[in-house]
Amino acid sequence: MYVTVTEVTFNPGDKVVYSTCGVAEVSGIEHHEVGGTRQSFYVLRVVENDARVMIPLARAEKVGLRPVVNAEEVQQLYKVLSSGAEASEEKWHWRYQDHGARLSSGTIFEVAGVLRDLYALKVGKALSMTERKMLSKAQGRVITELAVATDRDVVDVEADFRRIFN
């Protein structure tokens, strides 16, 4: 079950997920003149690298800005990670395209599925350089969001991953 967010308003201090950057904190709302029109923007501070990102309020949903998963979704997320992997025997470039689309989807469940599937593939054979990068990206996104959602240390969430994938 995937959750679709509609017309959500975020406030400074809220933790959110921006599909292309991962977990971020809303640091404020700014108003700027763009093309002769005054627009409002969410100002985000990305947790992973402290980058500053501005998202137009009017386009927040369209670009994949969403709240961090809630307690119920955390349980669903762990089920996805623990479920049987969908290890594909397709050529690596087809897997790459599929995994890339799933990583960009903005849903943490798709990202967790990529993580699970790449771990399963890794057991049977060495991953290509691009697949190793995707694995790292997916793992970072899922671990960071789980840590924020459960108010736990990243190290503790990584320990969960070792138990799941070993």
C-alpha cells in the first residue's frame, strides 16, 4: 500500500522528504519575485549534506515533497525490506532503468524495494559500479528516513539492516 499525499502544508521545523534529495527539514518559507510574479517557496535544508533547496509551494506535491513516513508506514517499510527479493535475471541496463525509475518515484516503498532487490542480487554475483552506487543511494535514503521517522540513531537503523540482510 502506497500513500499519496495531497495538498499538505509544511511548517518550519517539519521533516519532509524531497524525492531527489532525501530527508530535509523545512527551515522557512520565503517569497521572491520570479518572472514578474511573487511566489512563495519552501526553503529546505537537506539532512544528508546540509544543502539548501527551494521548492515553490504551488509545485511541492508535483515535485514529490512529502512528509516523513509515520509509525504504521515504518512497519510496512520493514516488511518490504524483509520480504522476498525480486532478483532479476535481466541484463544490467534493464535493471538499471527499472531501479532508476523506482528511486526517482519519491515513494520510500519503491526505494526500499530497490534496496532489497539489489542486496539479493549482490549475494549471487558482484554488482556493477552503477548498481553499487544505486544500492548506496537507496540504503542512505531508507536509513535516513527510518532514523528520522523513529527518532533513532542512524547506527541503530544500520544494525537493523545488518540483521535483515545477513
